[in-house]
Amino acid sequence: AQTVTQSQPEMSVQEAETVTLSCTYDTSESDYYLFWYKQPPSRQMILVIRQEAYKQQNATENRFSVNFQKAAKSFSLKISDSQLGDAAMYFCAYRSNNQGGKLIFGQGTELSVKP
Amino acid sequence: DTAVSQTPKYLVTQMGNDKSIKCEQNLGHDTMYWYKQDSKKFLKIMFSYNNKELIINETVPNRFSPKSPDKAHLNLHINSLELGDSAVYFCASSQDLAGAIQETQYFGPGTRLLVL
């Protein structure tokens, strides 16, 4: 069974600085999808970025980018120019192309942004 | 014009009661899901429906019964509520492409259930 691990329960960053959130996963599959979701205090789950495993190029979305290392099964999220609104819980998630499309989540990383 | 909506947002009830949570999506998606987020914020899949057909049932107690009257709705009914059922329940939806569920899942706002 696939597992997703986020080893940093909490992280802190100064406003305008850069922070990287770690995520590793375990799978025997070669084709899958990876996601980062953000959950602010409002508890809404917001998609930040997605990566298809068959794509070698790392995904980017404005200030958010990933470092996808398929062989190492690592999928870290880099947030550049951090803003106060980035403060939230961040979840890494794995989705197989099989298994009905369910998402398998990591434990989450609580990110705080200091002004 | 909310994409995935859930009602109610908050639900406080006594042990032993029966309650339902409703979910609706207006994205035209084929697949809908229920996830449970526990007190430690861990998210876990409960059920998934594709075109009104159950495709995932993740070892959830029989007290939980999902119902999909059409592909835009997926409701969750819980019988004989227990203290351990207290959690946030999220509905989500995604599009099924050529038989493979590959698209991003969009989440509803969540329903916070508190069982006293």
C-alpha cells in the first residue's frame, strides 16, 4: 500500500523569505499523481500544485514550485516570497491511476509566516 | 456559484442519533468522494462514487451509508452516532476521463461534526 510522509509537523518562515516543505512517499507504481493542498484556518482544502509522475519537468504555479525526485520518491514544495496569507496547514497527497482515484494524504505541515 | 457545497457546515448532536450530511457539485464531474479529517487533522478516504456507483469503501463501519441520487450529489448518512465520529467530513469531486479518474479533486468546505 502507498504511504505519504511529511516529516515536518511545523515550519516557520519570515515574510518575503523562501521555505521548503518536505514530502516523501512509498509506492511500487510508475504512473501516479502528486498534489499539494493548502488548508487555512477556514478549513477549506485548496489545491496549490499538482505533478504528473510521467513528467520530468517540475511543476510551478506563481510563487509555488515543486522539486520532484521520482527515483528518491520525494516531492517537496517551495514557497518563494512568503506572504502572511500563506500561513496554513499544507498536505502532500498521492493518487494512483488505479484504486478509484482516492487521495492518500501525508500528516500535514503547519506553516506559520512571521511579519 | 460554489463548485462543491456541503450542508450543514456545523452539526452538533447527541450520541445515538442519526444524521445526514449533503454534498452537491456543479462542476459536471463524474466522481465524488467523502473524506474524514480527525482531531489530528489526518485526512482519510471513506467512500467514492463514480456515476452513482460505489467504487471505494474503505473499511468504514456499516453505520456510515453514502447515497448518490445522481452524479451531482453524494450524501452521507450516519446511524447511531458515536463519540469517535466527531471529525470534519469533506466531500470532493473529480472528472473521470476515458474511464481513468485522473483529474484534480475539488473539495467542499467541510462539515464539522461534534457528537456529545
